[in-house]
Amino acid sequence: MGDGNDIITGNAAIGQSGGPTAVINQSLIGCVELIKHATGVKKILGMHHGVTGLFNQDFIEMQDIPQDRLDRIAETPSAALGSSRVKPDESYGERIFESLRDNDIRYFFYIGGNDSSDTCRIVNDYAKAQNYEMRCFHIPKTIDNDLKCNDHTPGYGSAAKFVACSFIGDNLDNRALPGIKINVLMGRHAGFLTAASVLARQNPEDGPHLIYVPEAVFDPDKFLTDVDRIYKEQGRCLIAVSEGIHDQEGEAMAVKLAEQQGHAVERDDHGNVQLSGSGALGDFLAQHIKLNLGKDLRVRADTFGYMQRCFAGCVSPTDRVEARAAGRKAAELALAGEREGSIAIQRPSDEPYTIEYNMVKLEDVAAKTRLLPEEFIEDDNNISDSFKKYVRPIVGPLPTVELLRVRGGAD
Amino acid sequence: MGDGNDIITGNAAIGQSGGPTAVINQSLIGCVELIKHATGVKKILGMHHGVTGLFNQDFIEMQDIPQDRLDRIAETPSAALGSSRVKPDESYGERIFESLRDNDIRYFFYIGGNDSSDTCRIVNDYAKAQNYEMRCFHIPKTIDNDLKCNDHTPGYGSAAKFVACSFIGDNLDNRALPGIKINVLMGRHAGFLTAASVLARQNPEDGPHLIYVPEAVFDPDKFLTDVDRIYKEQGRCLIAVSEGIHDQEGEAMAVKLAEQQGHAVERDDHGNVQLSGSGALGDFLAQHIKLNLGKDLRVRADTFGYMQRCFAGCVSPTDRVEARAAGRKAAELALAGEREGSIAIQRPSDEPYTIEYNMVKLEDVAAKTRLLPEEFIEDDNNISDSFKKYVRPIVGPLPTVELLRVRGGAD
């Protein structure tokens, strides 16, 4: 903590950045509701569309919004201020500094993932380079759950709950009308969201029966063996796949299968491929199964898409509370005289589930990616029980299912 | 009603059929919990995978399941008995009759949509042809909401709630990171589910801004004009599309756009096309926009897929209650001496919302499709307020949103 004598007077700016989540407004309001009562703070300037709003001096004033409206905003999914994927380069420096100075911004808060924490670091560096005194804090947010130094991140718990509820339903759907079903989930580099599908397993025969994350190498031949085995055992097979699965050389599986199946794949000068189809990976995997295991198999693929991050009415109670607390914590630290940092959610104890909101260095989080730890991955096609234990309190209670005629059991 | 002296003694059989829903087990349990107390009924034979279970004499006995377990089954999404898409042809007749007779089935209940009600009619005809005395009732179920004689059908309310909650989130997502977003929803012939996306409109600027259902002819040129206008007005555009949209000649839009965009479309001898891609329509529409309105536009497409029908934890309270009541009503009628029929949910009054469970003729429902009435469709690209009024009580309460900076309003 700072020495407490270090309180500066001026305005506060706050922004939201990156892909929205179901609880990113909780963090916004957590920060606003605390800082609005601070004596040093005059206006609270909500940046319209993140750093773009700062750059263009396009602000939504928030200091006079009554608490009941703040509470309703907090409960609303997605980023109420608007979001942004802009990363400021050199050309932004001057205008960002002007905006900070012209608007007397002395408290700066930025809610987002690893790219956004890097933006926060960059803004902080501009201010520092001009000896401009400012408090600068990053507040974590990402459904990918891939921030370094964090046990987990706000937004993940609710997206994971959405994935779990989808799979609970889809497992029973697949049980009622048996076949092979592939669901493709968000996660280019980190498999946390895909791993959450494991929560749908409540009974021994429940799917997902196979789970593939980007942290494990995906072998299309081994995949066929896996699917064939489960299908022969169970008469059905439910599969969870991260969009980012790739081969040994790191080539995206959608591209590899597209080429294998004789589709023209266009590459740019850097060798990068833009696959147009939103459902491409799922369709190629389904085709891969049909071509190799039998064209008459009932194989279906769904790609969950944007629904995962902002679905209304499927919020984890833990996530809701923690997102708010993370926002409050950033305000607290800034008012206590700390100069800069990133809020990290850490878990000193599993039982009882205990959370601390600690301050870590911006550069320890900025532009870095945390991956699913090895102990959570089993045999390249499954997720461990230790992950289930890890994720359960983050997601909270889930609907329970009651089956008729469990395989190997009585009716 | 029958004369009440007409009670027959024997076993009851019950089956579930077609695509599962979030509340089809409510109807199952509604029927079972009532009929299990009837003096005339000995065993309750749950058909494993619908008419296939009847055909193969594969039954799950349900008469001894305690009420608390029945209640848990009722709350579980999808078809607990397993479902089926089999439609019995001539070759089934003999074996179906044998199964009815061998198992002394005197009460027959079949839960499903229009195809399933036709199966129910066929089974009934087999029994009648042999002068086999049996009560035979169809219990309605379909997320498509396309059964004749019904105001709405069990399963629709919950699927519509899922669609509404998705669009509430996706509208805010699209507002935070503006662009053009297309969501493709289930509904080959009937647009009721797609129409439910209109419930996401809580504020004047909320999407979906355009809604296309199969009941209206889809004109790809008019579509571009619509999208361009909204995008210029709002800086974004959220679009709901039924999978079944087609041109004037009835050709599926996915096929038409695929050909327009130079993809090879394979047709069988009957001229039918099998499009492999699960996300094909969405991708073709996105491509259509980019090719014509600008390749640098941010255009995204999601296809909601199976999630719509069985998502766990997003059940309409009305739907839950009505699905149960429809199952109970079928049992009541059978025990009261009625011989055959289909339960129809009818609404004698809008305010207060009042529901009756009436008996209609099997042949009035079987294999027929109800479409979205004309008064619910506006200008071929929108859904009317009268539909909103119709659908609201069926879906029940939805999460409310609070915006910052509404267009044209104050912050």
C-alpha cells in the first residue's frame, strides 16, 4: 500500500476493452461506486469505446448516476461504455497525453484482458514520459481465463456456466437421438472455456466423451480412433473442441482438414490463412468422421460463437460478485496512494473457497497468455477431475439431471 | 367427455418423439403421475426411443417410480425415454399390433410434434383395424410452435426464451463492438422461433434490426438495401434469420447464394441439394454483404444450432407448467373414457392470459404445419408488436437491460 498521503485531486477515467462479457459492467460499477465518493475525485469520465474514447475525448460522465441505476447497469451484460480492440501505437502518444492533461485525468482504470492490460501499460508509459502524475490500474476481464498471475478472471465463470448448461442439454439431446455431435468453443490459445464442458458429466455415461484443447496437439488419426471407440461403446459420442486446435507444427486444424478434403485454401504473403466460414472447423471435423468412419453416420456440428460471452440470464453468482469486487479493489488501491498495477484474483485456499484481490505489476500481465496447466489435461483428449474441482466454485450451482435407464444400471 | 363408464383395464404405454425440448419430460411426468393412480391401469410402459421401443418391445417401467424422482425427471431437459424420428410404414403394422396386444396396452400416449402426431394416428389406426380396444392420445411438443389447432405448443416457450436471452446479450455485444451480425435460427417452415428474437428489443435502438422468417419471400437484393440502411443509421446491424428462408420459387437461400458465389452445388436425381455446412447460410449471407457492401465491413455470422431446444436452466415458467398440464390432460381424458385425440393448448383470453387444454381430432393436427400468421410479419423484414404481445406470456419474464448513452438521448 502507498503511504496514504499521496492522494491527488482531479478526474477519473474508466474504460472497457476487448470482447465483452456478462459481468464486465459489474467491474465498471464496482470501481465507479467507490471512487465517486472519494474527496480527491471530481468527474468520472467513462471512455466511449475504450481508448478510442480517450483519444477522441469522447466521454460519458458517470459521477452523478444514482446508485439504483448503477446497480441496473452492473446487472446488464456486455460493455455499457462500448468496447474497443484498438491498441495505441506511437501515433497515439501525443493525443493520449493531451487528453489526459486537458481533462485533468489523474485516475485511470482500464477493464480488459491481456491486450487491454498492455494498452493500460502503454497509456501509463505516455503519462510517465511526461512526468504527468496519474494513478493507473488494470482490472481483469476475459472469458478465455488466460491472464497471468490470476487464479481465474471475471467473465470466465459466467461463460463457463453457459458452456456447462449447453452441454448438459446437448448431452441429453444426443442421448435421446444418438449420433456423433461436435461442439466448437471459443479459445484460440487457452482451453479453459472448452474444458468447462466437463461439468456436464453428472452420470458415468454423460458426455462430453472427448475434449480437445489447444494446449494439446490434435492428431486427426487419433481423433478417429477415439470417436470410433466411444461410438462403439456408447452408441453415441459428444465432443468438445476448442476453435484453436492445431497439429504438431501449429497449423490450425480447420486449415489442415480443408486441404486434406480438397478445398482451396488461400494464403497471404505471410502464409496466413483467412478461413471464411464461421462453422468451418466443426464442418471439416464432421466431414473427416464421415469420410473415414462411414458416410451414413449421423454426425452434427455446432459452433457456439458469440453467445458464449454475453448470454443474458446465465451468470455465475461467484463471477458476478468477484467482478464487482475487482473493480472496487482497483479504486481502493488508487485512493490508497498506489500508483499503478493490475488487480489479480488469487485463491489462497480451495476449501473453503477463498479469494484475494491482490496487486501485481502491469508488465507481468500485459500481452502475456496463461495456458491450461498440464495437470488439467488427460491423454490429449480429456480433462481431469482436478480441473473440475478447480472450476466448480467459479461456475457455481448447475441444473442437475435425472436419467431413466442408466447404462449398466436398473431403470 | 366420454360417459365415464367406459374405463378399460390394462397397461399404459407412453413415448416421446422428434426433437427433444427443455420441457418434454414435464409432459411425460404429467401423464405418468396421473395415470399411475388410476384403478384400470396396471403397468406404465415407457417406450424406449418412441415407436421403436414399441416395435421392439423395449420398455422402461415407470409405475413404481416415486414422486420425488418423477419430479426430478420432469425438471430434466430432453427426452428421458429417448426419442425417435421413425415413422412407421406398412411393414410396422403387424409388429406394432402384436406389441400392443402382447403387452396388453390399453392406453397409448405419444408426445411430439406434427410428424409424431401422425405416428400416433397410424398406431391408432392399426389398433382400430384389429378391433383392439385402446385409448390413444397425442400430447403436443415442438420448439417450432407449428401445430395446427394450438395457440402455442410446449417446448416453444423455453426455446423462445433461449433465443430472446441470446439476442439480449448479442445486441449489447454488437453495440459494444459495432458491426453487422447475422444469427441463424431453427425453423425450416415456421418462423415462430426466429420471431421471438424481437423480445430483445427493450430500447428504441436495440436489435435485432431485421428479422427474416420463412413465411416471407427473401430477396437478396432487398436484404442488402435493408442492411445498408440500418448500418448507415445506427453504425451497426443485428439480423435474425430463419434457416428456412427462400426465394420466390421456394429455393433455399443457402443454395441460391452458394451458386451466386460460385460454389459447386451438387443435386441428386430429384434436384434436392444436401448442403454440408452447418453454418452455410450464415456464411453465405455474410459473404453476400461483404461482396456487395464492402469487404472491409466487420460482418459475423453465428448459427444457434441444437442449443436452442434443450439448454439447461433457461426454461420459461409458463412453458414448464403448461407442458405438465398438457400431459395430465391427456391422462384425464383417457381415464374419462375418451377414445382418441390430441391435446391442444388454446387461449380464450389474452388479458388475463388464460389457457384451456382442449381435445381436438388427431387428423386435424397430424402431419400438418401451422405457419406464422400474416399479421405477425411486417414488410418482409420485421415482426409486429402484436406478435410481441402474443409471445410475452409464453416466454415469461426476461432480464432487463440498462444502457448508458442511448442514441439521441442523454447519457
